Amino acid sequence: MRIGIDVGGTNTDAVLVEGNEVLASHKTPTTADVGSGIITALENVFRGSNHRPDEISAVMIGTTHFTNAVVERRRLLKSAAIRIALPATQALPPMIDWPADLREAIGNHVYLVHGGYEFDGREISPLDEKEIREVAADLKRKNIRSAALTSVFAPVNGKMEERVAEILREEVPGIYVSLSSEIGRIGLLERENATIMNACLQELAITVVRSFRDALNRLGIVAPFYISQNDGTLMSSDYAEKYPILTFASGPTNSMRGAAFLSGAQEGVVVDIGGTTSDVGALAHGFPREASAEVEIADVRTNFRMPDLLSFGLGGGSIIRQNNGHMTIGPDSVGYELTSKALIFGGETLTTTDVAVAAGMLDLGDRKKVEKLAPGTVQAALDEIHRMVEVAIDRMKTSADPIPVILVGGGSVLISKPIAGASEIQKPKNYAVANAIGAAIAQVGGEVDRVFMLEGSSRDEALAAAKREAIGKAVEAGANEETVKVVDVEEVPLTYLPSNSIRVRIKAVGDLTVS
Amino acid sequence: MRRLDEQEIRDIANGSAILGTGGGGDPYLGTLATLEAVTKHGAPQLMDPEELSDDSLVAFPFIVGAPVPGVEKFPFGNELAQALRTLEDQLGRKVDAVMSAEIGGANSMIPMSLAVRVGIPVVDGDLIGRAFPEIQLTTLTLHGIHASPFALADEHGNGVVLNVIDNFWAERIARAVAIEFGAVCVGVAYPISGKQVKVATLHRTVSFAGRIGKALREAKAAKKNPLDAVLAAADGVEVFRGKIIDVERRTQRGWAVGEAVIAGSDRFTNRVARVRFQNENLVLMVDGEVVASVPDLITILEADTGAAITTENLRYGFRVAVIGIACQPIWRTEAGLALAGPQHWGYEVKYVPIEQGAGAA
């Protein structure tokens, strides 16, 4: 029996799951201390299900806490960015594309040192340990207690980052060290950006993970707990303390994974309709398809694993306007003021919720207030809502074939008719807590991103080696070996080169080993 | 001669992405590096080709190698100055100005990054007027002008000078050197006189890219149709519009080769377009007829934003407009088409000038 918890910016949701069954769920406002919201949610779940804390075998937590901290620039630790690359890469020093206020928030402590690797594993320069000890002395002098280490081609070889970490720990006792090889993919600047963000979250991570641990202890839950990552897999709570950035964007991922679980779909499109916006994403093998391009977080470009989402301005509070017979819906919304501004609540703004009530799709507020709406208007609005969803689904599909569509989120009541391009439409039960369910069912994964030179080895051998390595990483992270599967293989040839080199990215996932 | 401010540099980068016809590399890192160099060394000077004295010496810096290593070990810092020095040592004289080898994509930014470091101007023009992936595909080859001496350099200070018998060998040997330098490095090639610049290069294409980028930016700010703005600034024509319904890719001789299929919408409803690409978009066929082909420019833009989509980012579901821009007249000569026309890329189709193809479509 597992517990899934989603600590969002607004609500904390908890679910109790056994096998494929959701036994109980509860939603409560998120509290400033995080922990008491979790306790409230869990107490209600236990009360509603007649199960006891000692029956729980694992707890999975998803949280947006760290993303919000960076976006709001609060509780960030002063950190150093150390790039292991000289004499290469001087054209673009670390944090060059950061907003000035965020750079200021963590101090502008940038160091370039000798080292790094070429694409084929050769060293750019040997590591100069004396140089590293000088940097360490400077960090000590400036009282900087967290460092982000990024070496050129760290995804090919992470050894130099590890050695620099050892030296820093010797010289600066208690220093937090973040390694880029643990965080991102090929793309130096973007991987470095993510690593620096990780460094400045180190203290907050310890506080938040401790508050999770304390909350569970208070309820007598002794099972291990895990934190969900942005790719829909889990990390241990100890690892989350070191790499909180890997939780970024885990919310939408969990929501999509939850939708996949609730509907039983492995392939399909998930439409999560909220109050202001809708997120649409595609499922491949039950996991969200990942974005191929760089993703900006808090206005900083990163390249780590994020679900590929299309967001657009349609939700339960979207404002409907009519101009010369032309109707528009959103992108603005009355948001949390729905209960005062919508027509059905005595307000003066025509919203999508009013239309749903007028059409008899939803029983909410005072229906009499929308009786005077022209049937043509109601129909036109419903048509437009469906058209918007259809366009978004079509955009996220990978082929022209019809595909299952899974609707979740409070705003999914707006969809009442068949959708073009959908082979079937599902609105699963418990859709409102899909996030927490997604956390509860999360698996464990391993990933490899590497350049292979195909001289002396065939492409098949290279792919097989990479697959073995990804599976090994998943098992190391706690996956049950018998359940591990390769879920994603991406192969990109290195163009413009006579030698036959390919970049291979492979992901393997398996069920968590639960004792 | 005039100084370029940050806004103009960004406009040039954005315009160059459209002139990149789906390839040419992302100018993002190059733009950042240029702006960083500008902060340190001052704004670049842009000079009209007519302002050059006939006996001045001009050279062409660019990135050599593969895009993937280029995002880990970006070489456009001191490496550029090192390559220039290597070339100057070989020639026994200073280079007076640099010029873009390729206005489409990432190489549009490289001359500025170098020019501000060494304090010389950038000439307003280039050698292609678009993006091409091989060193010999330039107007200078058509004028019988050698790429060599051709200097390559890395971050350590290593420099190599190629003296090659023709520009095809330049391409082959430079790539072999690039592998040793970490699969990506910079080169400075085609040292020519001011007089040769005046007759054998494409003029004012940097300003052209800047005008396209500016039109795009201003249309967005004014909430006007960005596509119309791009077409007007680039003197382009919309040759198709619709939704991408299939993208097929494969690797051939180390190149990313493929085809995107677009189902027509608006005035192209019920018609199907196929864009064939090899790093760049090369041939557009509508209902089986060639509408546009290399060396004319074929760029796929996101229909709502006017943003250029690179060939590696083409995906099912994108709402796109395909625009065609006439190439520079020299590419339409017999020699130009023999060097870079559809047959060079292995397509058994006849070149159709965009004005003709678009009229028929």
C-alpha cells in the first residue's frame, strides 16, 4: 500500500493506493510550513479508509516548492559557479544569460578552471589541483557554502567533477557540491544553469525534506519516502536533498502519469483543464513525451528533462467576449474570483462555466442568471471551446491517426461532445487528484546521454552498451531488475563530420523495489 | 561605417535564422558571445563594401565542425582571434576587415565576435546569402577564388594553415582538422582584397538580415501579423500554408536527411506539400510539382509567430507557413546551379525559380 502526496502552490493532495485501486483521497490547502498541510491531508486519508500508518510500504511526494523558490527568488543560498573547461569556453562565462536580479540573489561568484573533456573523452586539459585549492580558499574567505561544478562534456565523463568535489570537501568542510553530470544533458550553458540553480537550493532542500520526514514520523509512518522527478520517476529523499532541481516541473508530469494510470492508457493525449489554462501533453509508453528544445525556468535556459506541454488560455474561468459576431474565449480568466464575477454567482462577466451551466452540463451557482443567454451564444461558445481543445490535441499528436484522449482537471466539465482526432474520450474517476496518484505510482529510472564513435564497433553494439548502462543506473537507483524496461531511445547523428559518430540518449525505468 | 547597438545585433541574429532555411545552426550562443564581447570591447562597426579601399585585406571567419560539440565547447572566443593571427602570420600582413561567410544561421554572428576583439570593422555582406553546409559553396568559388590560405585554431593556441588545391579539398581537410580540435573549431578563410569583395561577394546582406529581424520584432510589439512583416521585409512569397502531418528522417553520409509533409489549409486546402531537407530545406513540391528549390531560400515558419523552425525541430502538428525568397542572381547562373542546384544534393529535379513556381502554385 502506497501513499502519494502532491504539495502544490495552492493545495496539498494525498491519496492512498493499493495495486490499481485508489482507496482514499483528500485535498487541503498547502501550509507555509508544508508539514502541517501534509499531516492534515494524511490524517483525513487514514480516517476515510480505515487503514493504519504501519500498513504503508512507501510514500511518494511531488512538490513545486523548489520551482517556486527560484521563481520568487526567496531563500536562495549564495553559491559559486565553477566551470572546469579552460582554456575552452571563455567566450561565454557562467550565468551570462541570467536575469540580473537572479544573478544578484545568489551572488555573482564565477570561476573558470582548467580541465574538461572532448566529445570523444580526451581531456581538454588535465585538472590542476593547485588551482582548485586556490578556488576553495577563495570560497572559504567569502563564506560561500555551496558550489556548482560543470565540466565540458561531463555527460561523457563525470570524473573531473567528482575529483573537484573531493578537493572542495577537503578544503571547505561542510560545503554543498552539485555536479552537472547528475543533472543535465549535453549543452554546457543550459546544464550549468540548472546545476547553479540546484546549488542555491541546497539549504531549502534540507529544510523541506526534513519537514516531509517529520510530518511522516509524526503520523507513525516508518516506510521510506521518495520524491518525484520531472521525468516521472522517483529519487530517494536523500538524493532529493542533494538534487532538488530534479523536482522542477514534476507537477505536470505527475498529473499526466496519474491520468495514464487512471485511464489505463499507455499512448494518448492528456488534457488538463484548470481554471485559467489548459495543459496538453502526449503519453508515450505511459510517460509524458519530453520537450526536445531548451526550457526556460524562472527566465533561465536549461535543457534538462521536462515534459513537452502545450499550454493555452482555456479554463473554467475563461472570459467570453463577442465582437461583431466574432467570439473569443480567454486567454484571460476571472481565476479565483469565479465565485463573485461569473454570471451564475451574480457577477457580470460571461465565463465558460456560465456556458456549461446554461447548457445543462453542470449544476453550479444560480442557473436562473444564465437563462437569458441566447441559445446561439451558448452553442457558439461550446463549439469554440471544443475547437480550441481539438487544435491543441492535434498539435501534440505525433501522427494523424486517432488517439485516446484523457480529460482531467476541474475544467474538464466543459467538454461534452466528441472531439475530432480522438479515438475515445475518458474522464477518469479521481481526476481531481491525478497529481498525487501520479506520484504514488511513480517508477525508478536511469538515463544515458552520450556520444559514440562507431569506429570498430557497430551501431547495434553501441546501442546495446548504452541500454545496459541505462538499465544498470535504474537498478542502482532502486528499481527491481526484473521490471526494468527501456522506454525511450533517441539517436542523433553528429552531422558535418566524416567520422561516424552518434549521440544516443536512452532511458530505462522499472518498479520500485519495496521491501 | 556605423556602429551596431545591441538591438540591431539581436535583429540581425533573428533575421539570419530565417535566412538559415532550416539549418545554419542556432544563433543563440553566437549572439550571446557577441554581446558579451561587445560589453568588453565596444560595439562593432558595420562598413559598406563600397567603403573598402581596393587594396585592403578582408577575411571570412566561421565555425567548422558539428553542432553537438559546439554546444559543449563553444569556440567563438579567443579561438577566433587566434585563427585570425595564424592567417595573418602566414600572409605577412594584417587583415583590415572581416566579413560573414554565411549570413544564414549561427555564422552571421561570428565576424562581429571577432571584429570587436581585434578592433577592425565588419563588412556588410556575405558569401552565400543563405545557409549552406559546405565550405566550397560560396560565390568566391564561382569566381574562381581560393579558400586558402585557410587558418584553423583551437582554444589552446594551436593554429593550422591549409594550402589546398581547390575549395573541395578545403572542405575535406578542414573537417579532419576539426575532429582533432574536438569536432568543433573556428576557421578564417578566403583572404581577398577590397576590390574582390566589391565584385565577388554578396553586398548588404547583414543589413538585410537586420531588416527582417526588425520587422519581426516590430510586428510582434504592435500585435500585427508577423508573417506579413517578414514577407515584406525579405521580399518573400508565401508558397504554402498548412499543418505538418508527417516528418521522416534518416541519416545519410553523416547528414540529417528527410522530408516533411504538410497538409494544406486556407487557400491551399486539399493540397499536399513536401519539403525535402538535408540540414537545410532544399526542395518544396506541391501536389508533386516543384514549386521552389535550392538555391532559392525555403523557410518554414510558425504560422502565428513568424518564428523560423529548424529542420531538427520539425514535428507533426505544427501550423506552418512556407515562404520562398529568391536567391542571389549569381546562384541562378549555370555555374551557380551546377555548384549548389538540386542535383548537387542528389535530387533529380529541375531548378524552378521561385517567382515561376509560386506563380504556378
